[in-house]
Amino acid sequence: MAEQDFYELLGVERNASADEIKRAYRKAARKYHPDVNPNDPQAEDKYKQISQAFEVLSDPEKRRKYDQFGHAYQQAQQTGQWTGDFRNFVYTTGGAASFEDLFGEIFGNLGGFGGRARTRVGTAQRGPQRGQDIVYEMPISFADAIKGGEKSITLTLADRCPECDGLGGKAETCPACGGSGQSSQSGFLGMPMSCPQCHGTGEVIQQRCAVCRGSGEVTRTRNINVKIPAGVKTGSKVRLAGEGGHGYKGGSNGDLILQMRIEPHSFFERDGDDIWAKVPISFIEAALGDKIEVPTVWGTGTITIPPGTKSGQVFRIKGQGVPKVGGKGQGDEYVEVYITTPKKTTKRQRELIEQLKEAWTEDPRAAMPKGL
């Protein structure tokens, strides 16, 4: 099944602003949140899709790559892919010699293009190489992000075949270049070309690997317990050394990098280390004032409503927010109140309200103009 376009998932245009994307995501998240749709796997799947869409489109760099590569943006990001006519020209004209090899020869001694020397074609690929780092986006609950916790995840990864080191079979010295990895012909600007038979590796495959059947890849399933520190934010990363891609020819394994994505909550909202909540109050509480209990991420708290409170007023509960990573303090909770009116009244209640109306002398519209 084709993956749905991220913009379509959120219901926004491709030129939508960051605020429009955020508003669309919040609206969709509230609609499909698992708390609102218990035991509904379709809603849960939809919620995961829109969360992924927001995670990409809210990040300017990821959004740029998505706009360029579509759903292949992750592969483009991990491989550092960039498209340029000149780069393609170098590859097609100079053989398999890389852009870096070419300009490393020209500018390397002058400190250009990063100021470091480049390895010549055919040498770096034949020695030990460190495995690739693997980035995995890990969704975690709002509660775990606030309080910390532990989560077990199971990953199935496409990895380098350990039997053939990702070569696809038994390798022998290339007869065309004698193992040098270089062609006797020169390419663009007289630079050496990679051997067309072994593509610069100095080796050719003679017998297909029985484990990976020549693909060079196998699947690997890992069960990992991850400790989530209290106070993590979306985008926070946990690096697990040696849990990434297999090294090549004795090289060390890469790392597994877990990038946190915090799922939204149906009631609380997070703003940095602070928590925000909207709480209803009655018009009597607003008029006369009162002390009320309100929910916090840690339980309940108390706020004092002064007489004459208006909708939209904000009250702070100190120290009831998110722990700062590293244990240095804690954020606050901000409660925004809004006044509600009764939808139904008893006869007695209506009589009392009518008496209050007769005794009320203040005109809330007295300062309004009478016209132009």
C-alpha cells in the first residue's frame, strides 16, 4: 500500500506555515488519540501516521528533505544524498572516483574542501570500516517523558551479512586491476578511474553467499530495554554504542541512535519545562471567588480564584511542571480558566438568578459607543 502524503494526512497545503501545520496536527491528534478512541486499532494507526507527519513537517530540515525526496527522505538523510548536475557529471565522466576524491587531489594540500586529505580510489573500501549508525524514531508516552521510565522495543533491521561481510559472496582479487582498485585509464581532468570490473574494491565475487544469497544483507531482530530519563523532549537522543550496523572486515559496529518523539496528551500541554492546562469554573466561582482543586501531572493542586475572575486568566502552580534534565529544578504548571454557564436550571435556581438580575446594577456594556 502506498504511503499517504504527509500534507494530505494533516489536511494542509504544501506551502502551509509552521503555525498552520501545528494547528492541524493538534486538531487531528485530538480526534484520533487512543484515549479518545479506546480499542480502535484504525484510529491508533491513524494517530501514529499523523504524529509521524507532524514530526517531519515541523522540522525545517526534515521538511526540506521530504519535499525533495518524498517518503525516501530518511534514506536520503542517512546517506547524505544530494543531487547536483556537476556531481553526476563527475561520476559519469570520471568513473567511480568520488567528488571528494577529485577535489581532495586538487585542493587537499591547500586546506580546501574541509582541509583534510582524501584517500585515493580503491584503498578505503578494502580496509576495515565502521558500521553505519542507525537512527530510530521512538514514540514515548507523555507520562514517561515527564516522569521517566523504561520501555522495551523490538527492532528488525536490514544489516550487513556477517558471513560475507556484506560482499554477497566469496571474494577474490580482481584480475583486471590486480587488486589495486584503479583502472589503467584516466578520467576527468586526468584523475585515476576506478576499475570498471570491481568498482574500486580490488575484489570480485566468485561464489554467492549461502546465508544472504548474494544480497549482502540479512535481517536482524533486537529486543532492547531503554531507560527514559525524566524530562526528555521530542528530538532528544539516546545513543546505544555498538547496536547499529555491523562493521566491515573487522571494523567496529555502528551505534543505534534513538530519537524521542513525545506523544501529545488529551488534557495537558507542554511548553519547554512548563505544563499548561485549561480548567472550567462556574460563573458563581468567578463572581464570588473560591479555592478549587485542579489536575497536575503529579496529582492535584490548589489555586485561588479571586472575585471577578474573567475567562482566560492564568494562574501558576509553582514546581508542578517538568523536571529539568539533569535534576536541576523543575518547571511550573499554568492553569488557564474559562467560565461556564449552566445548560439547564431548576425552577429554584432560575428564581434566584432572576432575583440576582433585579439586584444587579452594573452594566457591562456601559462604556460601549452608541455609534459613529
